[in-house]
Amino acid sequence: MLASKRSWIWSLVVFLFFLGLLRAPNYAQEDQDSLEGKIIKVIQFEGLKRTKEYIVTRELISKVGEPLLQDNLNKEYNRILSLDIFSDVVIEPKASEDGVILIYHFTENFPVMILPAFKISDENGISVGGNIKTTNLLGRNIFLSGGMVFGGAKEFELRLRELYATRSHFGYLLEYYHRERDNLVTNSFENSNEFALKLQWYIKERGRIGAGFDSLGIRSDPGTTLDPDGHDRTARFSGFLVYDTRDTTTNTRRGWFSGIIFSFDSKLFNSYSNFYQVDLNIERFQPLPLGERHGLAFFSLTSLRTGTVGENVAPWQVFGIGGTNTVRGWEFAARKGKNQFINTLEYRYTLFKIRPVKLPLNINWRIGLGFALFADLGIGWDTASQFQSKNFIGGVGAGVRILMPVLGMIRFDVGFGQPGHGIAIHIGTLEKSEMMRKRVR
């Protein structure tokens, strides 16, 4: 079984590697060094078939009447690709008689994608199904997706996100989830429905402030819920502050991402859980002087709660530490607690950069491949006396990273650390730091 899983993983990696070698044609560009500092006279857009022009202009730093700066073009390139609505962007400065004509060539992603969907978790294994999504609804960079998976777990999800609902500084996120799954933290089966709303406002270029509301109804075995009948309904209110200097959200190379969330579970809707929580998240991405392919990534997440498990914190709300999205090389929920502290350090090497490819059905896409060495350290605890060095767990290992838009990243890791368990294989999606935050409890 282990050998077949390894064979499947490496076959997929080899296939995507050769797929990524396909290059889309590039536009001929003049020597930008000779145009540096010259005044921009005209800005032109080519290839915007569905996308509203203001979606692009709000990401630009370069302006007509100002000097052309390569540093601004680099930032614009990363910001535009982070929208996840273009498979390729080429910025072409051209000399004119009295300055520079700046031309942006865009290749838009396929407007609506119907894709196979899969979810992989340490608790529930592999679930497969289908998903329909668009990242550019109405040409306004509105993300809308819906899908369902079956197998290790049954899940239906619907997500709607608009980063700039008012064309400027206000955005929102709506999410609904229905889940039927095994919870290995409590060794029980649960059926849940969750609705979440998040509102956020941008503070200049790097800051965000916002608020959220989350309502979750869950049915599980008596003893895993605070309700003796096995039915809990929670209502959570939250406020958050984020500082984000990352150069891009896909294959991040440089910058900070840090945030703090204050939340409380109230007794609204006859909710049974009642506690305060603080989440502190710190991420750092740092290129190394060995070359542009080399970099480090550091993630740290701390979650602290008031209350007592079984009284005002439900057993199903306890964190499980160990596994793909916490401490690799350990089995899921090797440590448990109402509080958590998780840390990761990764060395990353880019095997090939993200580049445009053209798939069947005229679908434009981008793909890249990377390699990583990692070390994880974490703990889950209930009381202060349990926060001791002997209760920490750690794991090390290596893996590959398939990089792409929308999905962000697919991770294949091999880790070890748990005594007597040998090598563990971990498969995950998205950046590990993001999944640390958003994993199901």
C-alpha cells in the first residue's frame, strides 16, 4: 500500500514537471534599462476580454506623467498575478519620441472551470467529487465556487469572495459548509452545518482590519458535545488586524504576513460554548543570498482560550496537534488541547518558476515546481502545568510543491519524528500556514 502510494505521487510529479516545461510565447521587449526613468506618456491594456479595466488599474503603481521604474513594474506584475484571473501578464515598455508607451498584455484564465475536486486530511483520508468555480464573476474579480466531495468524508461547500466590493477598500467573504465526517480528536462521528461572514477594510497598502461572524450547528455523540442530547449550536464574533507585505500570494518569496484575531463564543441562539480566544499568526518569507531559487519560510501560530473543556469549551472544539497541517512525521492528534502552539521552518528551492501553459479546451493555466526541507514543532495543552518542553512534539522531512493559481499549492511531504512509527507520508493543499489557520478545528 505504501509503495503504491509513493508510485502514484511521483508519477504525478513527473507528469506535472514535463507539463510545466511547455512555454507560452513571450512578447518581444526592448531593453528596459534604457527606458528607466523616462516619463510615461501612455498606458495601454491588451487582452481584457471579460475583466473590467478598473480591476487592473487599481493594482498599478505606474502613472501617466511619472517616470518609468522597474521596481514598480515588478510589484505590479506580482499584484496582478495574485488576482488569480490571468494565466499570463507581460508588461512591455516601448520608446516613443518624448517618453515611454507602457503596454500591459493579459491572457485571461478560462471564465468558468468545472474540475474534479479532492480533499485530503489525516482524519478522513481522501475524498473526491466535483467543483465549479470562477475567479472573475461579472469581470470584477469576484470568486464564486461550489462543490461536493464523497469518500473519507462528505462535504458540500459554497464560497463567495470579493476583495474590493466598492472598487476601493472594502471586501467580504461568505462561506457555507455541510460536513459529515469522523472526528478523531473525540473518536466520534459528526454532522455539521457552518455559515461564516467576514468583512474587511484595507488600511493603505499593507494593512487590513475586519470583523467576522460564524454560526455552526453540530450533531455528534453525547459526551463530545456540551448538550447532553448531542446537539451544539455555537455563535462566534471576531475582530482581526492583519499586516501583509508579501510580494505575492502564490509562491511567496519575500515579506511578512502577521495577524491577530480576538473572538468570543457567545450564548446567542442557545449556544452552549462560551469562551474568549486570541489567535496570533506570524509568517516570514526570506530569500537567501545563494540565488533567486533559494528561500526560507517561517510560520508560527498561537491560539489561546479561556474556559474549561467539558464545561464551556466543547470536546469537539479541542485542537489536534500532529499530521499534515501541524507537525508532520506524527500521527494526527498525537497531542490535544484547547490551546495550541505550532511552528514551522522550511528551506525552499524552486525547481522551475511558475510559467504559463495552455491546456486542452483552450484553458490557460500557470504551473511551477519546488522542493522543500522542513522542521515542525508544536504542542496542544489545556492547563498551564501541561505547557512543558517534554510535551512538545517535533518532526523533520522533505517534500515537493506543485504551484498553481486558485489552488495555490499541492504539497507532497515525507516526514519522521514520532518514535516507533517510521516515515509518514503527508499530502496537503494550499500553503501550510494557511491550513494551520483554517483546518477544521
